[in-house]
Amino acid sequence: MPPPGSSVSPLKILLVDDEPLARDRLRTLLGDIAGQLPSEVVGEAGNGLAALAFLREQPVDVVLADIRMPGMDGIELAGHLGSLEQAPAVIFTTAYDNYAVQAFDLNAVDYLLKPVRAQRLLTALQKIPAVPHLDPALLASIGREVRGGGRSHLSCHERGRLLLVPVNEILYLKADLKYVTARTVEREYLLDDALTHLESEFAERFIRLHRAVLVARAALAGFERAAGDDAEAYGWALLRGVPEKLPVSRRQWAPAKALVKNS
């Protein structure tokens, strides 16, 4: 880190915590250590969604993020941050010590237990120049432990912008070459996630219809058999809200139909 009086710009920091008092404390602590490490709080957010909305307009050097927040927690936020063109470093803050944070290599990313202390915050911030991108697999694993399930949103890059797709609005996921298409009632989105990874992460929400298709359980409206000369599918799944039909393989025909019958 540059010494006091250096001409290097201060670290630009975004505070993300659903508790205003926690954000106020961090502001105070950053002021206390300003002589050793100049910084500027350029924004605040109450959860991960608000943080990403801010970062679309203004990049920062560091995000200080609470782990447990409504709407989008800090672990999921960190995963989406890695998709930004100018990805900031992330330091987690938490009131709990049981979220497997010890799994993080502290030379790569740090975490602070609340109540945060000034010297501990300074130590964490001094690691920032060496912080690489966070490990997506590790984030996913810890994220499932924190929230008890998969992400609330998936990332989509479109015309240089990061879009968030709410998982509960996705009707189906369809693989095509190296991309996966997520379909909502309104439109389609191209994702970078692998279909097999999405199937594992959201096993409670989606079922497999075909080697290239996952469908939301709640989106299934019915089925119809394919014509005898139809080589694409053994049958077709009918959906709620959109006119498309999805191919169903012979192997998945009976399990999928049983799901609708028992729902």
C-alpha cells in the first residue's frame, strides 16, 4: 500500500450491509485508519442487488460485503462481481463464524468478524493488491451452506452489460453448443453456466426432460406424444405462459409425466 502522502488515489470502497449502523461503523473505522491507508466510501447498498446496480454505473476498488443479507447475500454478490469488466476485490464481514469462511485462503480474500476492529480492517485492506478473482466453485459451495440452496439470480452478459436473471422467473434452461439459454415469460437470456452445473445447483426447482433441456417444475402444464417419424423427441412438454414445446426423451418421459400427475 502507498505510504501516507502518496499521490496514489485513495481506495474507492462500496459498503454493502443491510444494517445502516454496521455501514456507519465501517465508515468511522475507515476514517480512523485514513492516515495509514487513504480511502473513499463512494457508495452504500443494503443488499447484493442494490450493490450490483450501483457498480453498473460506478466501478470501485473494494467491496466490503456482509455475508447474510436479504434479496441477495454477500456470497452470491461476490460470484456476480467476478463477471464485471472491472471486478473489485471483496472483503466479507459477518456476525457469524460458522459459514465455513475458514475455507478461504486468507492470502486471496479476507473476512472480518463483527464487531469489526480498525486494525483488523486495515490488515484486510492492505492485502487488496494481491487479491485475484474468487473461486466460483468455492463460492457456490459456501453459498449453498449460507442460504441453504442455489443462487437467487443468474448472470447474463449482453452488449457489455451485466444483466441479472431471477431464477424463480426461469421457465426452462436449454443447452446449445457452449451456451445455455434461460427462458422467462418475457424473453431469452444467454448464460455462461454449464447445464450440468445448473441441474446440480437447482435440483429442487428444475428437472431434466432431455440431454439438453431442464424445465422448472412449476412451468410444466402437460405433455403430448411426438409423431412416429419425429426424430427430435419421444414426446413434447407443454408449458405455462409461453407457446414453445420442449423435447422429452424416452428415458425422461415417464418420470416427467409422473411429476405433473402428482403435483
